Amino acid sequence: MNLTYPDGLALVAEITNLVAAEATGPQVPQVVICPPFPLLQAVGQLLPAGSNFRLGAQNCHQQESGAYTGEVSAKMLASVGCEYVILGHSERRQYFRESDDLLGQKLKAALAAGLQPIFCCGETLDTREADDTFKFLAEQLQNGLFHLSNEEFDRVTIAYEPIWAIGTGRTASSAQAQEVHAYIREQIARAYDAEAALNTTILYGGSANAQNARELFSQPDVDGGLIGGASLKSRDFTEIVKSF
């Protein structure tokens, strides 16, 4: 929940121009921009046609329509050009008490509307210090995500958010990130199959920035990043994109 309408559009314009000018290698990564709801349509119109930029939203409601004042449906998001939607972000889980059951409903709604969900999971500092990280993540994945069919799951991206490393100045080491990402991939293989595990994109979402992105993204099971604060600075975000 950052930036006004004009400031948000200015930021996106800066990012797209910088990435177009500087990220010119043979494998420019896909970049999904997920602004607040009021900016969605205008940001979508700024994204260059035929580029690697895509439009996404930060959340959606689990129902297609109805008397849910203040909420936004997946179908509405698709109608303004969204291709992706973030579900289960740690802040949604923490501040709005979103449960695994609710997120399962949101996943179904997003998929039905043709969106590609970015499903977030991750542990608190207390959970990590109690050495319960793997058990906690397995439960989040099982209860919130693994009810999907193989065909539905193929459209899902997973983002690992170590909550203890978000906005705290602490960042999981590249070895810690790799260990958890590899574990998530193992859980996918058990729930579905080895091919699904190999093909699933798993993003790291714990205070990745321009300084640590290259090392994090060099890990074999870290496929990209879910970027928070660093995405509000066009130069920093561009450097992250160039880190792939």
C-alpha cells in the first residue's frame, strides 16, 4: 500500500524504460508488476506490448460477485488485464487472519477466472527458532495448495516468504533459501510428481535487494524473487532484474 496514482505510474514508467535499456541479455526474466487496485488498469496500459512485463494484483476475494462491499473479485482483475494474483502474502495472513482454508477458496476462484496465482508460504521467527520450519511449511502447502488437480497446480507459482526476514533488515542466507526451496520442491514431488516439482517456479520473498539478488538467484532451486520494498526504487529494482 504505497504511492499515489501519479507516483505509481511514474515509477512503472521508470522501471520499464530502465529494464528495456539495460536488461538486454539473452534471457530477460519475466517481470510481474502488482500495484494496488486503483492503479491496475493504468499500469497495465503502461506495460510495453510484446515485452516480458505482466500485470498482477496483490489479492482477490474468494467469491465471483455479491454483497462483499470493499472487495475485488478475480473476474474483475482479469477484466482489467491482470494475468497474475498474489495470494496468502504474509501480511494478509498476519493482519487479516487469512487461513489456509480461505486461501484454498481464493486459489480456486483465481484459477476459474483464468489468473495464475502466486501462492505465498513462510514461517515466523518463533517457528524457525523452534526448528519447526519444515513441518510448518508442509502444513501450509498441504492445507492451502495441494488440494488442486495436476492441471490446476501447473498454473501456480510458489513464493517462499521467511516472515522473520521481511522488513526487519534480516535476510535468509543463500544457503538457507536454497534449503527451504529444495524442501518445497520435494513436497511438490510427493504431492504430484517429479515433473511438476521440476517445472514449478519457486520465488524467494524475504527482503531480496540489489545487493543480494544475484547470489540468491544463483541457487539451483531459487527461480526468482517476490520483491517488496526494493521494487519502490526503480534503480534497485532494475538491478534485481539484471541479476538473473
